[in-house]
Amino acid sequence: MESKHKTAVDPQKVEDKVKAMYKDVAQNPKGEYHFEMGYDLAVKLGYAKAELAKIPQEAIDSFAGVGYHFGLAKIKKGEKVLDLGCGSGMDLFYTAKKVGDKGMVEGVDMTDEQLEKSIHLAEKNKIHNVTFMKSYIEELPFEASEFDVVISNGVINLSSQKLAVFHEAARVLKKGGRLAISDIVTEVQMPNQITCNSTLWAACIGGAMQEDQYKRLIQNADLKLIEFKKNPKYKFISESAINASKTYGVKSISLLAIKE
């Protein structure tokens, strides 16, 4: 099911575009992008204001997530959680409050500037139950069955190897562990002029997979899909992104899957 996405775009061009865009997101959160960012977006998606008040403001400023999946994740005190594509750390710090001092949150990201910002904020705010590692989400540097929960927010669509991402998530989850993510999918398959456009991949559009294919990838990675819901409050804001959304049904979803 993934062959179209592997051949339609040059993976190196995608990686370069994604790194460049999210370097800007980290360093210039007030810039103009295809998507909304920051505190107002987080509140609109469902993050509690009281919880956001406990998170470093600079992390919230660079928040570019697409949904709220913590209601599905049901993260508990003492759990070990992995954040795929942790960015500047908002979801990671949000999770750190939920797992408490006896829990741990690992964040991985491939963009140096995002990691540097996350690490700086953790040190500055004395957040001790988080760690960070530079890594690709298609090949994680962790042992099997290491995590209770894997989370991700608007990142998997950026990968040209989505099945590998889901296989890796399943590998590092404990039996009964939860995958709780938000991402961008489409209602219909997009044409090559969009899926070949590395700029639109970096904008969370070109790499979005048709939702039924997306569900099958999860199942093919030996994960049981429990819940799959649309996030209607998430909207793209650039003209090209809005047009693609209308034409191909590009939309935000959140889901919960379990490793059996």
C-alpha cells in the first residue's frame, strides 16, 4: 500500500524541506506557515488551559500539532512514554506532568534546532523526567518492549516510510501498550503533482495518506486499531493548503491502537 508514497517523492528532498521548515518553526514561531501554531491552536484542539500554564511558553509558541490525543492515551503516573517527532517539546512537557517524577518521557526528532530548543527548555525549567535523542522515527534507537505509550502529533505524515514508523512503534511498545497519535490523512488519494511536491510534504499535505490505507498500515504493523476520529477544529490557513483540503479531503485525525 505504501509503494506510491515511496516512489512519488525524493525522500532526501522531503527530509531537507522538513528540516528547513521545522528549523524555522523552532526559531521563528511568529512566521507565516501553511498551518496554525501556538497557544490558541492548542486550546482550540482541546488542551486544557490549566495544563498549558505549567509548560514553558517557548515550547507552546512553536507548537505545530494537528490534534489532541491525550484523552485517548490515558497516560498514567509512572509510565514510560515515547514522543515521535517531539519538536520543541510541548507535548513532551505536557506528558511529563502526567507521568510524574516516577515516569519518564523520551523525545526523538531529526531536526537539530528543535532538539536544541527542547533540551534548553528542559534544563532552564528544571524538568528532570524527560530525555531527548536525535533519531529518525523509521529506525528508533530503543530496545523492544521499552515503552508503555507512544505518542506523535502531526509527524507521521511527513515520513515517506510510514509502515516502517508503525512497525517501529509496535516494536518498542510493551504488550498491551498504546499508540495514541494525531496526524493528517486524506479522504481520497492525491495525484502525483501534490505527492511529488516536497514543499507540500513539509507542510503536512503532500505526504498525507488516504485514510483507509493509513488504517491498513497500522493493522499490518500488528497493532489493533481501537478508535479513529476526525478533528474538525484543525484547519490549514494558506490558500494552497485550503484548496488541497477541499479537493482531496485533507483532514486531521486522532487515533488509539493497542499492541496485542
